[in-house]
Amino acid sequence: MILGGVSRVLLIEDDPAVREGLELALTRHGHRVRAVESGEQGLDRLRTDLPDVVVLDLMLPGMDGFEVCRRIRAAREVPIIMLTARGDDMDVVAGLEAGADDYVVKPVQPRVLEARIRAVLRRIGRDQAELERHGDLTVDRAGLVVAKRGVPVSLAPTELRLLLELSGTPGRVHSRQQLLESVWEHGYFGDSRLVDACVQRLRAKIEDDSAAPVYVQTVRGFGYRFGPV
Amino acid sequence: MTPRPSLGLRARLLFAFALLCVVTAAAVAGGIYVQARNDILQRAQDAAVQAMRSRLEALFPLQSATPGQAELDEIARTMTDGNSFAVAVYHEEHSRPGPPADGSPGPPAGLWKPGGNAPILDPWAIPKGLRRVVAGGDIAWQRVVWQGEPYLIIGAPLLIVERDRTRMSGIEVYTARSLLAEQRSIDGLAALAWLTGGAALAFAVVLALLAARGVLRPVRELGRAARLLGEGELRTRIAVRGSDELADVARTFNNTAAELERHVKQLREMEADARRFVADVSHELRTPLAALAAVADVLDEEAAGLPEPAGKAARLVSQETLNLTGLVNDLIEISRFDSGVAALTLNEVDVAELVRATLRARGWSEAVHTELPPAVTARLDPRRVDVILANLVGNALRHGEPPVSVRLSAEPHWIALEVRDHGPGLDEAVLPHVFDRFYKANAARARSEGSGLGLAIARENARLHQGDLTVTNAPDGGATFTLRLPRRAHDPDGGPE
């Protein structure tokens, strides 16, 4: 997952025309695309191909997109971008809860999908090696390793980026719009549910009690804040 | 509910009942009273006359045809008994008061001649008419009120019977009998009649009130139900009690309401079917469109390298794919509003920043003049407000004339965003329809930019916020769209904190 390099995209889409079209477009943008038509095939390919990013249609025959998403997430911390039907809000929320990092609405414009893929693959490490301690949490910005009481925590790329963004300025409030721009590289009008869903997943992994968060705190009406611990 | 109609009916019922009662009571009680009174008086009269006749017989034979004072007194004494007292008159003379010979109690006070000491009827109390009749040779009687008490005065002439003819002796005997006891009986009868009448009236009023209530309650219930029905509560029904005319009305009402409900339900189902059809079509279009959209970019980028006319065709396909995508997206969006699944994702936002972001994202920052006071925050769905603003500003830039301005104003509970251009404004005939779906002001511009759903979606978005979107023509030219949104939009789902 090197910016500008060739990335491996696993595309799971049941409709042959859409699958072919997206494969064509993504290949033109310089990705190596593996396109499969079902969740089961996708999970097989996940193990053998080790893709850098998964593009997943939620409406799949057989195993549905949410289940595929959960299984991918359980197996690997690979970024997942969902393809959703326009306006199916329940799908968006359920997909984000299942662990997806971002979503695009069908009919997809390939350049939009391309921008999302680049955003989730962007490397966020800093040059200088720093080991930060926040309470029980240690954040290694160079090695991109987060540990809690010495035990490494497995974070999805977007969760990691959100944590790095927030913990970079402890005590400062980040609005949802700011986080959408800095972490997801969406514009001002990105879907703030992306932030909320990602915060929930992150809390489940690093907080002792998700209901009473210490690290990622909600500032009602404004956004989120890291600590102070 | 206005009380007037029920009061009217109640008053009319009360009046009718009371009138009926009074007339009946007056007829019955009055008739009985008159009959009883006459009867009582007649009996008293008959008894008195009978008594007088028998006493008169005791007088005969008279001692002389020209009686003196002593004889007149004797006659009067003979005629006087416990119940009556008498006077004998002979021309200008009459019996004088004196102690009764048989020691019977005297007549009541007031009939004494003033200054006298024996029971005697004052001859002046005897009506002249009566005296004339008696003087004519007949027994006659008359009721009089003497000094506040009712009396029956009976007068009889004494006759002298000779061998072949009878002639007047000139002596007249009058007896007076108090009718006080009879008067009391009659008074009692009258009082009883009044009392019975009053009680009946009170009873009638109570009955009228009950009847009015019995009629008015179903009527009032009917009125309430009809009003509810009018307000759209089509499931309104009324309880049917009994089997009278009012129950019939209630049954008719219920049947009508049921029919109405069925028709409205049918219409709604048809409308829902139509909308569902649009939604289904839109969704079905999405998959092929997704495939088209995926390759449109490729086609567009390759177009430059293609020989004409293939290049032009490729660009056309690419462009129309984009337009079609926009149309289908708008159709899906509007069918989401129709089916009520559109939801707000509320966020506390700086409104000025939101407006700037909308303009910036579309490269309109330079073209649009803004008046955005700082620090105006509101709880909104930024993406939906962006859709509204982008539509309004986009329309103003395309169809209006510069300068296009966006002005923000804030009230304690509302914000207002005014988007204005300085073109000729909209035709007055068009104004009420600009938010209609697929409404085209100008048939010639049958296929303008946009789907024809933009303003409809903008308004739906405003209403989803419980705000509104309106349009007017500014007095000095140009169309002005005003978006009003509550600063704290009601959020049924709670939304993110």
C-alpha cells in the first residue's frame, strides 16, 4: 500500500455489467483488480490475493454484503469500501457497523470511487519516530502500532487514522466536518455517520468501557476530542 | 362547538312542554274549579232557601196586615237562627235589633247595625235590585260582599191569601247567611288547583330537559363525529343506541363514513402504487446505469483519441449517462420523500461556513455575492441544506442575471437564507408552480439542465427540517427564494449527539 504504486483491489459485485465496468475503470486508473461475483469467492480471494483494499457490493446473492464485511474484518484489517444503493440509509448504517470504512453510492462514478480508494490507502505515518503514551495507551506513529497495556490492538486503517488524527492534538475538539476532510478526505458535506460509526468501532477496541469513554470523548453538538487522559 | 344550536333546540322543547302543561292544567283545573264552585254555592243557596221557606211557614198566620214595630221585630226574631239572621221590612219601617228570643248566638259582627245591640240585617246592605224583585212578589236571593265577607241574602214577600186571590201584604223578610265556609272551601280548591298546576309545570320542565338531553346528546355526538370526519379522522364512528330516527341518522352517518374511508383508502392505495412504481422503476434503472456510469468515464477519456464521429458519439453517451444518472438519483430521492423514509442527520453547524462550503465545492465563490453574519449556528442536516442551496444558487446563476446574492439572517429560533438574482424575475403565473415536479415554465425549454425535480426536492428537504422554501419576485426585479429553517430542527431519531 504505497501511494502511487500499484494497489491490489478485490471487487465483489454480483452484476456482471457493473463488475466489468468497474474493473475496466479501476484498471485504467492503475489498480490490479480481482473481480469476483460472490461473497464466498471474495473471502477465498482475500486469503490468497492479500488485497490492499476491498470494494464490496452490499446486495449480494447468497452471503450478503454485511456478513462478508464482518468476516473480512474478522480476518484482516483491510480497508473496505461499500457500494450501496442510493438512499438506503439503513444499509449505510448497518454496513458501517459491520466494519466498512467508507461507502459510495451506486451508480458509481469511477473517479469518485478512485478518490475513495486513494484516501483509504493514503499513508498517514509521520517521518519522525515517536512513541506517545496516553494513559494505558501507547501509539507508535512510525510503526503504526497501537498497544493497550502493552498488548497490541488491531485497528482497521481508518480507525487507526482517526486515532492518530485525534491523539495528535490531545484536548482539541475536532468537528465531524474536519474529521471527514482530514481522515476520509471527503468534502465539507461528507456523511457524518462515517465518523460516528468509526468512533464507535474505535471505542470498542481501545476503551475499557465504551459507554464511558476516556480516550475518544464526545463533545456534544461539536464533535470529538482525544482525552485529556 | 358552538352552543347556539343546542340551546335553541333545548329552549324550543322547554317552551313547548311548558305551554302544553299550562294549557292542559288551566283547562282541567279551571274547569273543575268552576264546576265545583258553582256546585258548592248552589247547594248552599238551595239549603238556605229551603230553610227560609220552612221558617216562613211558621210565621202564619200574621196577627195583622199592618204590623207595628213590635211585630216586625218578632218576625225577624222568628226568622233568625244560628246560621242566619233576618230583618223584616214593612214599607219604611223595619225590625230593630234586639236580643234573640230563643237565646241563640248572635250573628257575626259587622252585620250589626252600628249602635244597635241585636242581630239584625242592615236594610241598606240589601241591594236595591233584590228589593225590587221581592217587592214584585217573588222570592229572590243574591250574593253580596258586606264589609269584606260574602253573604247570601234571600228575600221573600209575605202574601195575604184571600178567598179567590192572593195579594201582597207589603211585609218583606230578608235573611242573610254567611258564605264564609263555602268561600274557604272554594279558596282551598283554587289553591289546590294552582299547586297542582305548578307541580305539573315543574314536572313538565324536568321532562322537557330530559327529552332535550336525550335528543341533544346524540345530535351533539353526531356533530362532533362529523367535525372529526371533516378533519380527516376517517375512522370516526358513532355508537348507535336504540332504533329511533336519531339511531337511523347515526347508522347512516356510520355507513357514509365507512364508504368515505374505503374510497380514500382506495385512492391512497392507488397513489401509493403509482409512487411505488416510480420507486421500483428508478431502482431497476440503477443497475444498468451503474454499469454505464462505470464505463462512461473511460469512454470520455478515450473520446479524444477516437476518430470522428465516434469521438463525438462517445462524448454524447458519456454526457447523457451523467444526466440520466442525475435524473434517476433525483427520482429515487423524491420517492424516498414520498414513502416517508427520508431522515435527517442533524449536526450543529456554522451556517456561514456551510454556505461558503457549498459555493466553494461548486466553484461559485467568485460569482455569488454573500452577506453572511458570523457565529450563526443551527442544528441542520448539512448535506440536505447543501442540496437546497446548490439548487437555488445554480438556478439563479443559470436562469437569472447577476449579481446573484445569498443573504443569511438569524432570529432566535429561525434562520433565513435568501437567494436572489437580478433578472426579470418569474412570471406571476409560474410562481405558484415552481416547486411542482417536472414543471416547465417554458415549453420551449423542455429539456433544460437538471431533472425538473430540483426545486421539488429542495422544498421537500426544507420541510423535512420543518422549515419551508418560498419564492417571490423582488419589487425591483429578480426572483427571491427564501429558505427558512428552525435553528433546532425536530429530530425524531435523536441523531448524533
